[in-house]
Amino acid sequence: MDETTILIVDDEPRVLDALEAILAAEFRVLRAGHGEEALACLETEPEVAVILTDQRMPGMSGIELLRRSQERAPDAVRIVLTAYTDVDSLMEAINTGRIYHFVPKPWDPNELLLTVRGAAQRWHLHRENARLRDELELAYNALRREAAAGREKPASFDGLVGADSGLQHAVALARKILDGDTSVLILGETGTGKELFAHLIHANGARRAKRFVAQSCGALPDSLLESELFGHARGAFTGAVGERRGLFEEADGGTLFLDEVGETSPAMQLRLLRVLQEGEIRRVGGSGTKRVDVRLIAATNADLEAEVAAGRFRRDLFYRLNVFPIRLPPLRERVQDIPGLAEHFLRQACRRARRAVPSVSAEALALLSAYPWPGNVRELENEIERAVALADDGRPLGPAHLSERIAAGAAGASSSPRTLNDAVEALKRRMIEDALRECGSKTRAAERLGLTRQSLQQMLRRRQ
């Protein structure tokens, strides 16, 4: 256990000398004469494995020191030396997890050494488990990115399903900045397709020959996210046995997509700001910097302006990211796109599941169109995939194959009684209203709806 650090704390120098004589042959030993000195030592020595302290000291007791040390050295294993019989307070501290062991005075040197060895082994085991958890999480995250990259994606904006004016406005904006390096901030609720939209900007832009790398900022704790984005140097932390490239380096020359950027910590926000300002990154634990040429596309479902006002998001980073904002409308604002999306997801689900469900019935489409879709396009895709698993080959997907929440949610979307006929009529009304509002004339509205002007007029008279 080379380089394992032990902090010993006692107000009597002769006791410190005796403890150091026992432990110094196997451990790196730090000394402190009182609690405040020990806490100051922990500020500059983050890798203390074991804290061994006397209980009765002037000013701050051993138990109080160990309690306060949790903020500075949360992983350190804690041991108390005690020469008196205040067993109740010691047992309470042990039961609450603050103390690993207590050693009575006078101690046996061999037993004390064995106790400290066990504590050090416990610390190393904890750190190794943490390292393995981190590696597994990073590996899982990489697999998620690979799986997402392998999913069916349209190669161009023309492959997007939907004629909604809000979506087409977003597409028109995206086309204007395809060949530049402008930072883009994609705004939209969860499930609206922000990563897909970012991928399309990359795939149709000047950087398409280089990599598109995506990372969710909310998927990893801050320490792991820092290593994932910036990489780390050998020996940067326990388990860092070699150098590792971060995602900024992997995306060099291409595009880095950061989802849920509003969930980053203030420290991470500062590091992102420096990359955007300087075009340089520094690996965790590294001493030098490396220039990177990365186009950054960020996304959030949060109101970043409100987060800035509340002091939770840096104003300067917000201005750097918000150079070119694009809003993706939620599915409830794209009702006319639901039939096309449902058929599109039906074909995909049938291909993946090797099923032969020919279509979505009009009754099922009516329910799907009346449902508010809080999970947006992603929820619709999952719903269709589930329904395909329940449907029979050769027969349309019907209302019986949909989740109960679809019928319940569709019923709650209107104050009128909810039958299938009601749902169909509600869909017709909404599509007609949207077409009239967006087209500005009955003739163009009828063309969009696939009706003659006379048929549209008859439907309008029935609604009166």
C-alpha cells in the first residue's frame, strides 16, 4: 500500500511520536496537534485514506473532528483513540457511519497496526469500486451514443416527417447556418428531437466529413462529465492508469452536441465558456493545453434566461451559446403531423420486429391525434412500437392496441363526451382550424387538407 496517507491527530506530541513510529514503516504519515490543524491539513491533502484521532482534545473532540472531516475527505476511513468510557457517544458515532473503529488506550502496537491496515484496505477497496463504477458508466454512456448513432436517421431535412409551420420554420433557420461555425442552441421539450435536429445540421453542413459526437450533460455526475468531455492525464485520479481523449478531442474538426446543457454545474459552465472563448482544452490532471476546432451545438428543455436570472446559469455562457437559437415545437402544436409520424414509426417498428401491420386505423389515428403527448415525438414512437407488438399481422393497428393512457389522455383533452366519433370530429375541427389560420384562404386550406373547396365549405357549415 505504497503512498497510502494516514493522518494522526493528538494534542500530545509524545503520542504522535509513538503512533508515527508504529505506522511510518508502511504508510505516509501526516501529523496534527488539534482538530483545526487536522481540518486545514485535509484542505491541502485530498487523498488521506485514514484519519486516526484522539477523542479527548482541547477545543474540538475527536468525534466532532471526524464529523466535520466528512466534507473535506468523504472517503477517508475514521478511527478514534479513547482512554475513557464514554461508550454511548462512541457507539452512536459508529452506528451513524461516521467512525469505522475505536481503539482503547493504552493500545497494543500490533493490534493498532492491524486495525489501520484494515482501514487502509477498506479505503483502497472503496476507491477501486468507485473507479470500476465510473468505467462502467462511461462504457455504458459510450454504448448509448453508438446505439443512438446507429438508429435510423434521415440524411437531410427533407426526410423529416411533418409539414407543421413551426417545424418548417426551424428547418428554414437551420439551413441558413449549415456551412458556418456558429454556435447553435436548440430549445424544446424533452422528446421533440433535439439530438436528431443537431445531427441533421452536422450531416448537411461543411463539417459532415468529420465526427458528430453527442453527450447528455444530465447523464453523468460532474466529475465524470469533466473527464468525458476533456479527457484526463495519466495519474489524474485513482484508476487513471493512462491518458484518455475527451469528446472535445474526438469531435475535433466536427460537431459536439451537448444535450441538457442547463443541468451543468457552475464549474463546468466556466470550463465550457473557456473552450468557446479560447478554442483550447486541458485534460483533467494535465498541465498543457490543446487547441480544438469544434462546432458546439447545445440543447436544453429549461428556460435558460430564467436560470440566468436566478443565478444558476452563467450569463456570459448563455450569450455564447444563444448566438443562434432554434425552437422545436412540441407535438401538441403539430397535430396535423401525427398521422404521418404514426405511419412512419409504424413502418420502422414493423421492419425492426419483422411484422406486417399494414396501417394505423382511422379510429386509432383519431385517438393519437387527440392525445396531448407530454413526451412528444419520442413518446409517440414508443407507443407505436408497443402497439405493433400487440397487433396482428395483416390487420391495421386499432384502438385496442393502444395504451390506456392514450384513450384517457384523449378524453381529457376535450370537455365534450369522448367516443371514437367525438375524437374523429375533434381531429377534423383542429385540422380545419389550423389550415385556415395558416393558409389564410379557404381555397389553399382545402388544397392542404386534400379537399375540394365545396367539401370544405360544407364541413364548415355543419360546424356552425
